[in-house]
Amino acid sequence: MTIASRVAAFAAVFALLFAVPVAHAQQTSGQEFPPPQGKGRVVVLSSGMSGPAHYIEVAQEIAKLGYDVVLFDGNAEEGTHGDGVKAAIAQALTMPHALPGKVALVGFSLGGGESLYYGSQWGDQVAGIVVWYPANAFIKNLPGFASRQQVPIVVFAGGRDHFRNGCCTATNDQALQAASKAAGKSFDLTVYPDADHDFVKGGANYNAAAYADAIQKTADALKVYLAN
């Protein structure tokens, strides 16, 4: 074997061992929470930075409403320009207990921001969106966001939320709502004045009153989104 051929062989082995395929960044893995009746319309749930385990309890609670909930890691969706959310939708629809049709997106914090920004543009796949204290500071072009919105949006925000230098404030949500309403789109916002970031059950700032109201409004929204 010549020196050149040896170098080429070594390079090939190195590439196989250490190269990461581009598609890998778009791969995801969801945990299914089936509905009591066996099969149900799909709810794709994206976690915040704290990861999927932090949202198992709320996923179970939504599943009990009669939906096939598939829980994903919102961290895997960040930086994928929406491909991570699309991959989650595609995988969720293949789950054993999933019924076909448009899905609903439910997201929290980081995952909520990804669902809010990208999912709202996909009226052919998404029936509606519910997000809790979503990341929103990265959305700079508000009229552009509103012009691309194709599905109804429901948002829950904490009035005391200043997490990570204001990544997810109610003020930003109010600006998004104003832009959406000006464009004639559906954007329902509830601000809980005494709630902070991560007010979900089991969260760092669990707020029982805010959680109870938000979970009921989530149920109400999903009933409308996935009625057919």
C-alpha cells in the first residue's frame, strides 16, 4: 500500500468514526402517553430547557383528557429552524395510539417558543397551538410573525416572569398578540399577575391557581382544535 493510499484509508475511517450526519440534528425521540380510550388525536408536547422529565405529569394530565400525547425534548428543537418541530410531528403521528389528522402543539418555555414561531406557520399540519411561558424575545419581526400565522394560538404568561434576562415575558406576548390581532389572526393571551416562569405543576415556581386555570383553558382549546 502506498503512502497516499494509507492516508486515504485513514481519512475514510476517521470520517466514519467522527462525522455526524446533518440529518442527525433533526432526529428526535418522543415518549407516548396514550389516552384512556386506546387511541386519540395527537398532541405534540415540547418541553422547556429542564427537559421532558419535568413535564411528564402535565403530559399525563392532558392524555387523560382523551388525547395521544407525545412528549419531546424542546432542547433538540432549538436551532433547527423548525425542522425539529416538524420531525416531532411526523414521529408523533406514527405512534401506536395515534389517530390521523392535524395535530395540536403544546409547548413550554424553550419548546413553547419553537412551537409558537414555527408551528403557527403550518396550517396544513397543525390545528392549533397552546404555549405556556414561551420563549419569545427572539421574535423581532412582529408583523412578519403575524402575517405568517395560519393557526389559532393560546398563550399563558406569568406577570413576574423575567427568566434568563427576559426571554419569555408577558410584555413580549402582549406585543405578539397585538400584531396578530392587527392582522386579523386568533391569539388568545392570559397573563397571571402573580405567576413566575415555570409555574407548571412540579415546576420551580409552581402556582396552583395559575396552573389550574391554564390546564382548564388548555383542555378547552384542545377540544376546539381537535373536535373533528
